[in-house]
Amino acid sequence: MMAHGPMGGRPGGPFRGPAGPPQTTRHPGQTLRQLVGRLRPEVPRITLAAVLASTGIAFTVIAPRIIGNATDVIFNGVVGKTLPAGMSKAQVIAGLRLQGRGQLSQLLSGMNVTPGKGIDFSQLGVILGVVALLYLLGAAFSWMQGYLMAGVAQRTVFAMRSDVEAKLRRLPLQYFDSHPHGDLLSRVTNDIDNVTTTLQQGLSQLLTSVLTVVGVLAMMVWISPLLAVISLVTVPLSIGVTLVIARRAQKQFAAQWEWTGTVNAHVEQTHTGHALVQVYGRTDSTIDDFDSKNQKLYEASFRAQFLSGTMQPAMQLLANLNYVAIAVIGGYRVVSGTMTLGDIQAFIQYSRQFTMPITQIASQMNLLQSGLASAERVFEFLAADEEEPDVAETQPASPPAGHVTLEHVAFRYVADTPLIQDFNLDVRPGETVAIVGPTGAGKTTIVNLLMRFYQINSGHIIVDGVDINLLPREHLRSMFGMVLQDTWLFAGSIRDNIAYGKEGATIGDVVAAAKAAYVDQFVRTLPDGYDTVLDEDASNISAGQRQLITIARAFLARPAILILDEATSNVDTRTEVLIQEAMARLRSGRTSFVIAHRLSTIRNADSIVVMDAGRIVEVGSHTDLLARRGFYYNLYSSQFSSTPGADAAVMLPI
């Protein structure tokens, strides 16, 4: 039900949306802690995934060291084949020194070479077989780790979606009145999807990268502590570059998702009011407005992607500089005989593996930052103020009678702007009370207060002798049935839309309600009858037919208290007469509140409450109020005096 805004009118319009610039991520650390907190139920699985990842990475990390041994076997065989057979390694080295070839003798001193012996292919085959097995096992453990982490991410987001859905049911109507629908939809769909992608890829990548860095660093220290220290110099440089770029990119990612919500809100609202856009010739201005917002989204997205995109080239530059240093120093040590060629080959592989995880994290920073910005928007939504909890959890045992009393009720949307003041009304069971008044008088606000969509500031609203604040909202609202001026039908069959009014309704119940509301006669003319599927906006039937279906839904619900908010505004005059007759039957024995702008439709009400500026100015029957020639008389007369020269005596059936 659409609530009235602070002055009693409906809040906003089809083009309502945030006009100011989007805010940046205010609490990235807090958002990250909240996101990590969501992963606590998955700690056992994450631990198992870490064990699997550690095992797989251990196999993968050991493999380059063994490949280095294979390189040594090949290199030793090639060099040994060139040396004279029958001599020992020591004799060859001594002969080279005597010839003044000291550098070559140093190279041979660091090699496991046998003069005259070529490549040992049997040993080489064993080494390569072991390497293949290690890589195969590493891939298998990595697959199992990825499988577990995918489940962790999906279950975490599943719980988040469930919390969002539950949150939607606990939010007060005021929240939906004060937030653009497009931005709200963006938070609960686009932002959650973005968090899903971040967790799906980021968790696994982070776990694998950290373990890879630890394992590779251990192997590098084992092979050459000196070269390991040189490689470690790039770590603080990499972290510094990452932090500098990440801080700047994070603001732009927050802006990107804020503007995404703004654009979504604009599209959703202009789509809803598409007919008005055309009628009032606002197409060009609407397009200009969209272009302006879209340009802001483009600029924020461009800056975010560009800044985050510079991270990987920067990291690659550091990795290349590290590679050059290792190649030069490592080559010198090979020549000097302090390292083997296989060792330097393995170390170069490890240096690439060492910088690769950092480079991968850097390349994923745009995803991580974007996900963090989206997570903050979702957590802001989950932290929104909810309806005050129900005081009582027990429901009255007796069936509701529909006796409604309002005692000295006061309410205001804005703290310093009173709307409803000292409102008193007593409606006996079965009575029909019409509430009339000019726009902004507070008519629909009274209905919202009755159903606790808003909390009154003072006074009491009593239903069947019980203050509504002592009744659970679910029980209170189950007493009411509503037919609104703005019809709401969901994408589904006509039968499902009518059956929405009563859980477990049979097709017989649906048809009976449809006949009572004059729906059956037009449904029978449709090819699929009650199985006719309505599209998202129910645009495949007329506005009047949509209104009739909502009335049939109220017939099926048969509540104790009925609320009719200009319920016949979308039907033709002939159908209105039929609906009035049907409404009379529906209201029989039920308390009814009728909000009407066309005063001719409420002549038979038991009592008419005339409101102005949040106060009751007159109460009485239609005939009595006209006879008084007061506020109601003037209001009624204004609806029949638009025809020039019309005879008021004829137009006013007093």
C-alpha cells in the first residue's frame, strides 16, 4: 500500500530519485570485518580447503626443484660427453687450471659430471615421471579445494539473500517511502550478485596465493638465501603500490555502485511513468536526465577500472626487475660454481611463482574493491531501522468483530510539522465510515495508522477493546482487507492473483469470489480463462479489469475490517454501479473504511467523516451534512459546479 507523504500526498512521483553525488565507502575496515563475520559458519570447510590447498601447493612447489634436477642431468650429460673419457672429474679440473681456464674449471667443480658419459635417460625418465605425478596430484587437490570454496561462497551469499528477504518484511513502510525503488532493487540484486562474484573468485584466489607465497619462499631460501633476500625486496614495494592504488580506486568503485543504483532508479521510475513522459512531452528532458546520470556512472566506472587496471602493470614491472636481478646474480653464481644450472632455473621459476600471487591479487583488486563497495551497500540496508518489535505474541481467542476506536490520536511525518491532531472516532462493528476531504487532509494516513504501517505519536487506536500496540502486527493486519486505487497484480495466472487473498483457496472459492466481483463474466471470454497469465504489469488486461480482480481478491479474503481507497476509480460508470452493489454485499456485517474523492459514491455510508488539515471538521450522514451547508456541502458542490450554467438544485440531490 502506498503511504502518504509528509503532507498527506503520495511521496514523490515516477521520476523521484537521488539527485546528489554518491557517497564514498565510509567504513571499508568495518565492512570487511562484517563480510569476514559472515564466513564464520564456514570455518570448518575453509580449514579443510586450506589443508587441501596446502597439500596441492606443496606438490606444485616441489615440482620446479625436481625439474631443476632434470636440467642438471641433461646439462651434466651434455658437458660430460665433451670431456675425455677415462679421466676423473678432479683430473679434468686440474688440467683446465694448468691451461689457464680457471672459470671453466670453477663451473665444472659445481657440476656432478662424469667425463665421457652422456645423458642418463633412465634417470631423466624417472625424474620427469615424478614431476608429472606431482603436477597431477597438485591439480587434483586444487580442484577439491576449489569445489569446497565454491560451496562456501554460495552458502554465504545464500544466507545473505535470505537475510535481505527477511529484512524486507521487517522494514517499516516509511523506509520504502523514503528510498528510490531502483536503488533498493540494485542493493538486493546487483550488489549481492557482485558480492557473490567477489567471494567466489576472491576467497579461493586469496587462500591459494597466500599458501603459494609461503611455500615458494621456503623453497627459495632453501636453494639460495641470498637470492631469496633479493626477491623479498619487491614485497614491500608491491604492497606499497597496491595500497596507494587501492585507496584511490576504492572511492571510485563506491561511486560506481552508487551511481548504478541511481541509474537503475531512474530507469525503473521512468518506465513506470512512461505514459506520463509521452503525454507531457518530457521525453527529451528525461533522456537528458538519464544521460547526465549515465555520464556520472561512466566517469566513476572509468576511473575505478583505470586505477585498478594500473595495478597489474606496476606489479609486472617490479616482477621483471626482480627477474633481471636474479638472472644476473644467479648466472654469475653458476659460472663461479656455487650454484648449479638446475638450481638457478628452479629459482627463476620460484621467483615467478613468488611474484605471481601478488600480481594475481593486484589484478583482482578491482573485483575485491568493487565487492567491498557492494557489500557496504548491502550491510547498510541490513542495518536499516526496523519496525518496533511487537510487545505481545498472543492473539485474542475470539474472532474479530471490527469495533475500531481512535482516541486523541496525533501523528506527524516531520517532527515540526503536525498532520493528524487530536483525532477521535468510534466505528461500531458492521458500520461503513467514509473518510473524505481535500488532498493532503490525511485520509490515507489514518488507514496507515490503523494497520501500524506508521506508529502514532500519541493517543490510542483500539480494535475490539485492545490497543493495537498490544497486538502482533501479523494478527492485526490479518483483520484487514484492502482494495486500493493503485492496483497490484503479480506475474501469474488470474486464478493465482485472486487466490492470493486466502491461503489454500480452491478453484471453487476463486470462482465464487470472481462472480461476486463481476470478474467471472470477462474471464470466461479469455482463451485460457482463469489460467490466463498476466504479465509483469498486467498490461494484457484493462485497468478496470485489473481493479475488478483486486476486488475479487478482497471478496475471497472476507476480512473483519475492509478498507476501500477509491476502489472504483478505474472502472466505467456501468461497472461502478455493479461494483457498488457487490461492495454493499461485501460490507454487510463488516466494518468498512471508504476513502473517496468522488463523493457521489459514498451517499449510503453510515457515517461520513470530513477531514481537513488532519482534523475532523464534520461527521454525519450524507443528507445531514448537505443540510448543514458547511465544509462537506462546499466540497460536494465543487464536484458538480464545473458545468457553466448548471442548476445547482438539479445537480445536488439533497
